Amino acid sequence: MIIQFILLTIPLITHLIVDWQGVVRHKLNAAYVLALSLAAGILLPGYWWQGTLFALSIHFTFFDPIYNLTHGHKLFYHGDPRNPDQAWTDKQWEKIPVYAEVFIRLWVLVVGYSVYFELDRIISYIP
């Protein structure tokens, strides 16, 4: 169980460490987060895509709030909207109210958890 947790959080932890050092390259960061999530999915039990989806949902849910808290920003800060280097995802969050952002992040986490741990039960409901 501890190994699963470590593998599932490696993309998140790696991204936080790299961004903590001040190197913010959105396309490169997205590429290695996806690659590490795929590796976790391959190494974890079950179908490869289950672990990949859950690792990505953990990253999606927790990256921005943790990054913002460790850098002295508001919890749901997404950068300066006038910045031409602002990530595409951050630009999309500007259109969504904070309460909806919390709901969306938690919903993605629950879906990732359900697909990883409860897939057999979900499939059993399909006639």
C-alpha cells in the first residue's frame, strides 16, 4: 500500500520539486508528469490506465493548492492573467468560480480513486 501511494504521488512530488527550483516550463513539465504517471500505471497492479488516471487525478487535485501555499500565494491563485507564458490550464481556471474549482478538483480525485480501486464494482452495474 505504501509503495502504491509513493508511485501514485511521484508525478506530483517531482513537479513540485522542479517548480520549487524556479524552472517553470509548462510543456516540459506536462510531458514528464504524463511520463511518470504512465510509468506508475505500468508498475501498479491492475490495468495500466487505471494507475495512470489515478496518478494524474492526484496531480490535478493537489498541485496548484500545494504550489500556491508553498509560494505564499492565495490557495486558488493561477498567476497573472496578463502573463504571456501563463499555462493554458491556468487561463481556463480564470473563467471558473472558486467554489466550482473545489468541486471539480474533488470530483476528478473521486473519479480517479473509483476507477483505480472500485472498477470491478463499477463494471458489475453495467447490464
